[in-house]
Amino acid sequence: QELEGFIYTVINNIVTPATFSAYGLSALFDTNYILTTFIRDGAYVSSVVSADGIARDLPILALKEKCVFSENNANYLWCAAPIANISTSFVEDWYKGITTSNDSLWQVNIASQSAQLYATPEILTGRTIDVQNIAISSTGTLLTFTNKSDQTLWLFDTTAN
């Protein structure tokens, strides 16, 4: 949080900034986009930077451990994030293991900067799920992830909604 982060690309031994610099910066890369989470005005926010350098803010807090780019559509991202407002120290506390998250599954439309709530695991299973290590199948129809709280493996069929 107190160290400014930088993300670069290296092509033919030429180092070029891939995104802006920011405090608390983390990133998830895809062929078309870079998902970034960083501190702006004292709070964490998430945005996606396209290959042409355009940054689009996201309506949810999207941590790299809780998001995966869609296999079916380059303009979509699947993320796990809580519905409720989170504290300004949530990201740091989550990484330190001080707090847990009651996540829901979201499909994020990067182009429209919108997010559709897809499922709330607590309602479906009766258990709070703190998603980490999310992945998507090559067909783009199955999400797998582990619950950070107890390391159980979960599977979600994206076509079930």
C-alpha cells in the first residue's frame, strides 16, 4: 500500500510501461487486457487497461486471485467479489489473512463497465465462500475455485443461470 507499483512489457529487449503506476498495484494479464487493482483517493479500485492503453474502471473490486478472463468472449471477465460495501483496508487485510470475504460470482462486461450478479454461493449452498484461485474451462462454461477459508474445491456451471 505504501510502495508505488509499475507494470511493464518487454518486447525485443525494449521495456515499455504497460499501465500507469499506482500504489497497492496488482495485475492480471490476458491477451487483450490487463486487470489492475490499485489505490485511488485512499480506496482500492479496479480497472481494465486495453492494448491501446485505454483504462476502464470496473463497478466491483476485482482482485487478481478472484478473477479470470472469459474463454468465450474477450470482453468479459468472471470475478468473485462481495455484494456489501467493503472497508478501505479490506484488500490489505484479505492478503494478510486478517479478514475473509463473502463472495458472489459476477460476469463483468469490460466494454460497458458493468457487472451482472450471476450467483451468490451462500444462498445456493448455505456456506460463505471466500473465493481464490479461480479458473475457467477451455469451453468457458465451468468455473473452478477454492474456498480460502477451508481449501475446499468448488465448481460452478456458468450455463446454469
